[in-house]
Amino acid sequence: MRALMIPAYGETSPLPLTELATPEPGPGEVRVRVEAAGVNPVDPFIRAGGFAALSTQQPPQVIAGWELAGVVDALGAGVTGWPVGTAVVALIDWVGARSGAHAEQVVLPADLLAARPPAMAPALAATVPLNALTAHQAVTELHRGAGATVLVTGAAGAVGAFAVQFAAGTGARVVAIAGPEDEQAVRRLGAEIFVARTDEPAAAVRAVLPDGVDGVVDAALLGESIIDLVRPGGAFVGLTPPSTPAPRAGVATHALNVHGDGRTLATIMDAIARGEIALREVETYPAAEGAAAYARLTKGGRRTGISLAF
């Protein structure tokens, strides 16, 4: 099989498409023939060595990639319910995995899989698992529902757009921070109150909601600059440990570590198939142009997901 390799850690390390031995699934595992794999900001972070101390993979055979769409092509002992040829999506728990998703074939635990809707193209499906599960787990961690006021920062972004939809789905009143050009888009996703992005986000939110909010999903990593918006008894969920503030009196904070969850992902994919959850468009690159896909992440003005086609 071919895989997009990271032969040495560094922001400019080459990303050659390299021939490797085909992996075999063990007990409780499946092998997926990858049709498309998502590319996300965490992948250049891996390339630069951000998870070097935690990963079981080491140069010269590091493969990035957390999410994929493909078809089941081999089963390990004890696996049932996933016939060979089934179209699937999955989020890999990358830090402990033996391979990332940027490869033609990937072995992973069967309980990470969810069925892919027949009408959904692999390139689009591959951009769902990481961002959707991150948003879903963040909203769930807030423990806020009907009647609560929830602030989502970065509301037009990959995670934020899902978070707006999931929070609105709980019956919460959603406040969205995003660029002014994105107001109508985030309102269509379910935001009731829109706040244009500014260098003083707390003041901007206070101008609309003087008493603050009950919860925050901080997809834009604003951290300390907005923690005081949360009322006593509320909660703050950050997406990285460095950007998550320390708890305040009466305010819980949580740094999310997203994990694969096939059952929840299946529920999300079903909702997408029914038209209940909106998706962004996708830009697709051939796997051999992985370096260009990584570079695209650093450019401004992107309103799409990015995937590699294998």
C-alpha cells in the first residue's frame, strides 16, 4: 500500500507517497481501504513534531491523518456486523494508533466505524468525523440544554459550525462569534445572536448580553479573553489544553481530548443523510499532492474542508 509519510519531524519536512507493507487486522479490528482522508490543522502540527513524545509512531514511518472514508476490506477475529465492502467513515485515536489515516489501507478497532450514507461522496464524508465529534463532545461536556445560553467562538469554522448546530439542537440559545461576512451562514445553522469577531470579544458579547452566558465552546481558542463571560454555575470547554483557562469560582473548565466513537458518529451521519446537519464544501487533492493540501491550511479565506483522495 501507499502512505503519505513524514520521514522526519519539521514544518518543512517532505511528504513522500511511500510504498509500505499492507497491514493486517488483529482481533476486534478491521482494515479499511481508504478512498479519502481529511486534512486538518492537527496534521501539520503532527508533521512539526507536536505529538512526538506521545505517539507510538516514530520517523521515518510517521503517517498523519485522523479521519477517513473508505470501504471495509478485511476483518480481524471476532468482528461481526461489518461485511467486506461496507462503506464507512471513522475517527482514529491517532496518538495511540499504529498508523494515521493518510494511507491507502488503515487498520483500526471496529467500534470506531460508522456507516457512510450511500449518497455521500468519500471526499466530503472524510471531512466529517474529526470536526463533528469534537463539536459533539464539546457540547455534551457543557451539560447545558434548553433555556441555557451557549457561546460558540469560531462559529463559521470547521468545529464551530457543527457546535452551533449541536448546541441549537439541545434547545440552547446560541450566541455565535464569527467574521461579519459569516453572519447569515451561522444564523442559518441555528445561532440566535451574532457577534462580529473583534479584538475585544468579551466586550462585544457584553454589549449584547450584559449578564454573560451559561457555557462556552471555544473553537477559536480565545481562552482567557472570554472566560469571565461565563456566569457562576456555567462551564467552559476549550479545544486545546494551552488555550483552556484555569477554573474560576463556580465555573468549570475542560480541555477536550477528542476520541473516536463509532456509535455517536453513526448518529451524526444519519442526521446528515436526513438533511438535519449542514456540511461545508470540500477541496480535494490527490494523495501525491499532500504537501499542497497541508500548505492550503495556512492560507486565509478558506471556507471548505480539505481531503486527500487515494
